[in-house]
Amino acid sequence: DQERLERFVAAVRGAGIPVVATNLRCDRGEQPFCAHLTDAALVEEGGHKVGVLATVSPLATPGLPADRQRGLTIEPILPAVSRGARALREAG
């Protein structure tokens, strides 16, 4: 259910784990869990940096109930990943 998803995503973020959805555009007013998402993450450990991108399949939304689709837009994967990779390179 929606509340459980919101609690789960908030807990993951609270634990310091980024929740990445590179090609998902979310309206926070429609879907509260969107506040916890990021397009990309730059993780640094032991002097090494790794850029993280993740995509959502465009086939994911048709099976969702209408209330869960509200405010969600899944962008084409290739342009979203290209944009995310460029932003990560610029970030370091």
C-alpha cells in the first residue's frame, strides 16, 4: 500500500542509502514518496567515487492502479541516463 511504500523509502533514505530513479519524474504533491528520490547518486568510499544511475521500465506504470500513477512520468531511458551520466561527470 501507499503508506507502506512511503515508510520504506523514507527508512532507506534515513539509513543513508540513496533511492535512485533516473528516468522517473514525480510530483511530490501527488506521491509523497517522491520527496525521497534522487536522479543520481555519487558514492565515495576509500577514495573511490562511483556514480549510480537506475531506471524504471516504461512497462511499470500500466499495471498500477490509477491513483498510484498520478503524478508519475517515466522518461525514455537513454536520454535520462545520458543526462544523469553527464551530471555525475560534472560532479566529480
